[in-house]
Amino acid sequence: MTDMSFLDWPFFDVGHRAFAARLDAWAAKTVPGLVDHHDVDGSCRRLVAALGEAGFLRAAIPAAEGGMHERLDVRTLCIARETLARHNGLADFAFAMQGLGTGSISLYGSEELRARYLPPVGRGEKIAAFALSEPAAGSDVAALATIAEPDGPDHVRISGDKTWISNGGIADHYVVFARTGEAPGARGLSAFVVDADTPGFSVRERIDTVAPHPLATLDFDAVRVPVSQRLGKPGEGFKVAMATLDIFRSTVGAAALGFARRALDDTLAHTTTRQLFGAPLSDLQMTQGTLADMIADVDAAALLVYRAAWTKDQGAARITREAALAKMVATENAQKVVDRAVQLHGGNGVRVGCKMEELYRDVRALRIYEGATEIQKIVIARQAIADHAARTQAAAAE
């Protein structure tokens, strides 16, 4: 059984605890029957539909469009991802992309765009995607080469490539970031909602990874999109992307936390029942030391993840530093926890089809997507340097 005592921390209220219990019970009963790892597209479609029917995707959209909270509640999003990841990686993925793929619309969409795109996503009837990365522009968003050129007063034509796009090939719409040229670098980008059936849009190739999920490279061949599909003002694309990631980067840490908790749970069960030299494996001091390290890594990650989520939910305009710390520490710690779990499971830890082997593949990508660990270190350090400079300047002025 998973230790759920963390929900008693002051970060959470009664509603969060009730949501966690309801989702945990639903996932235990429902998710196994929906997932076929030989059919990831079908699995994700089934999971999205079931999550929507059960009402859990309402956590990914605001109340005005049928959502659960007046605005996106990051603690609820994190609880959802941690809980689902603990049960199954594809279940977490299906939930997460409904949030990430509509987060920009929730934050910056017009009333008409929110009304059109958000309710079907919340009901699990439509699938969303977030198209930012390109072949030569991943962590460096300012290097985006996809362009959106004016086509008359009311339209643009988007041309370029996007890659590593989750839900690529199964999404009904994509939030696409393109260069509109208002200024150099990051200040000259805009974001648009592009329907998957728009002429000129195509999926060039599907991408297979160690933990399979719908992932693709997309082509935009002079895709004609109304200006009314833009999110925010012209040139605000970087702002839209960063504000969206500010919310959802913490949830990546929560997913990692879910994988780590499952690895810890299963390892406790294994080591307390596996007999070695006439006694449980857990009686060995080396085993106890490893378990202690795993527990510490899980708790440290949880504190940072839910500190970031709580801070955002309290009304902080930006949580760039907090989210970067949560994402970095949680994903790195989860990798260590899962690796130790594999070791303590022995040969079964690397046997295809065993949960530890699945977790080992699931957790690895989290240290890369939505900003690799190395990028998070740059973000954290630069923020600390800037804060130090500001404090020094303020002290000197006194």
C-alpha cells in the first residue's frame, strides 16, 4: 500500500484529499483494462475518453468552460499526474497532454476559442497537443524557425516543422508556436491553435522511444489559419509558452514522483517477503540503507513539487525558479529511486514485462522533456544571480 500521509501536509485541503482518493480508486479499477502497450494510440484514446467520462479531465480546464476550479489548480494537476503515474505511465501521459495541450488556450485564448476547444477536451471527446519543439530548436525556444506569414488581413500561413510532439498523429488540435517577426529572437513569436484537419498539415513520421507513446514529427506546408486562432497578442508567443510551462513543469516532477513512489512501494513489498540467507532481504543493513535513500529522495521531491504547486495556486505571477527546482530534483531523484529498485529486485528487475523494467523505461524521458535537467540548472542559477543582484542593489540604495 502506498503511504498517502503526504496529503496531510498543509499544502492540501479537503478537496485535494478527496480528489486523490477518488482518482486512486478509479485508476486501480479501470486503468489496467484500458492499456495495451502494443497499441499506444488506442490506449491513449481509451484513457482520454474514460478520464473524461469519469470527470477527472475537468481538472485540466477552468470552471467557466466546465472545469473543476475557477482557474487551473496546480496542486490538483500534480496530484492527478502523481496518482496516475503510480498506476501506469500511459494513463499519466493521457491526462497530462490534455492539460498541456489546452493550458495556453486556458491562459491566453479568447472567449470564443476557450468555448470551442476546452469543453470537448474536458469531456474526453477531443485530444489536444502542444507543438513547440523543432529539429533545431528544443530548449532554445528563441531559435524557432517555423514561420507564420500574413495572408491577407485575417489569416496567416504557417510553414515549418515540429518534432518530438506528444499526441502527434492522434490530436484533434495543436497549439503551434511560430515566428511572426515583431522583434528578433524570442520576442518575435506567436502562438496559434491549428486544427488537425487543416489543409497543408501532415504527420511526417511517428517516433518510437523506450517508453512508447504517441509522438511525431509534424509538417506545416503553408497552413492557412485565421488570425482569430492566435493566443495572446502578436509577438507574445514566448510569453504564452513560458506561462504554460510555468504551470505544467511542476507536474512533470509530480509524474516522476508517481513513478518513484510505485518503485518504492513495490520494493518494500519485495524486500520484506523475499528470503535471503534464511531471513527477509529487508533485514540486511545494506538493504535498509538503500531503502532509506529511496525514502529520502521521494520525500525531498514531493516537498519541492508541492511547494511549487502551492506557490502558484496562492497567486504567484511566476514560479520559474520553484518549478525548475521541482522538475530537476524530482526527475533526477526518481531516476535514482527506480534504479535502486531495479537492483533490489535482482533479475526480475530487468525482465521485460515486469513493473520495474517498465518504470525504468518510463522515468528516463522525464529528465529531458519540458526542459532537460541541464536547462533547469541554468534557469535556477540565473534566477539566483538576478535575485542576488537585486538584493545587493536594494541594500546599496538604503
